[in-house]
Amino acid sequence: MIHHYNDRRDAGRALALYLVPYAGREDVTVLGLPRGGVPVAFEVAQGLGAPLDVLPVRPLVVPGRPELAVGAVAAGGVGFLDEGLVSRMGISRRTVEAAVAGAEQELARMELTYRADRPPLELVGRTVILVDDGLTTSATMRAAIAAVRRRGAARAVVAVPVAPPETCEELAPLAEAVVCAAVPEAFVCIDSWYADFAPPTDDAIDDLLQAAQRSRARAPAPEQWLG
């Protein structure tokens, strides 16, 4: 198997090359979706010289189908539910409510763990680049887009290292731009695109967020990574 990315930070450096038009702009903020999106977002933020923050989002999964998200919820009480999928699968409203309650509990834990005493970055009027380590369905990113819209973002840009073409197409009407570095027709799973897909620990995520907050320094121009 040929892996296209060594790990998430390698994917982030590659993804930054596709986002050069946003480099050095004062109105850009990068948000990573935890857990896996934060290491990717860290490298994107460094490459663009932009501030980094975290946007907790959790998929809604039902018993027996952990790989299938029927929706997602994001910090701030914003969510997305695929009513058609819920109906086709015969999922009860009670099951959906239980999934939402579990996801909201995890969101609260993430906010406490990753943010501590750091307030969320202001998004009003800003161009927000939403980064994950890859997408299978559009559910989590739909919730993320809704969340940043509610917080006053002027523009939402979706950026991921890999996603199936249909997912990128579904998101296109919802964001000002959708940047998918790799769009394989025969998409199987995200982890097949990484040599190392071990989940980042909470401590690793916190370290990256603190490092980004301390530095806010310009990274080398993305073109230098081409060499």
C-alpha cells in the first residue's frame, strides 16, 4: 500500500500548499476539528501565518454502526442530522436523542480539556479555514460550518487532505471554498492515506494549541516546501 502522507503533520504541510492565497492575510483564522484535525491544522496555520484554535465537533453514531454518522454536533449547540438516513435506517427518535446527549457530553469534556482558561478566538467578520484530517461523509463539517456561521464568520473555507468527491460536492454549496487535496474516486477510508494514523493524545493537542498561541509567528513561505 502506498501511503500519501507520513502522518497528520505531513498532511498539514501538504494541504497548506493548496491554501497559499490565504497566506499572510490578517483576516484568516484556522480551526482544527479534534482530535485528528488539530495536528493538520497546526501545520496549515504555521504555513499561512494565521492564528489557530480548536472547534470541537462530534459525529452522531448509533449502536451497532459506529462507522456511520447520521449527523454531528458542534460546540455552541449547533448540529446537523441526516433525517433521510435516520428514516431509512429506522432509527428511533429516542436513539437519536441518546446519541446527541453522548456527543454533547464529549464536547463539554473537549472544551474543558483543550481550552482550559483560553477563550475562543473571535470569528466575527473573519475568513475561517476549517481543517480535519480527512472526511468520509459531510456530517461533521456541516456542523462545523454552521457553528462558525453562528459565531459571525464572514467566510467559511473547508480544507482537508483527503475526501471522496461526493463529500466535497455536498459541502460546496455550504462554504465559500472547499479545498480537498486528494479526491480519490475509489475512496475506502481515511487511514489508508496515512502511514501513521495513530490518534493524537489530549496532551499532544494541548501542546500544539499552546505552541500556536505562543508563536503566532510567520512560517516559511509554503513554496519552500516544494523543494
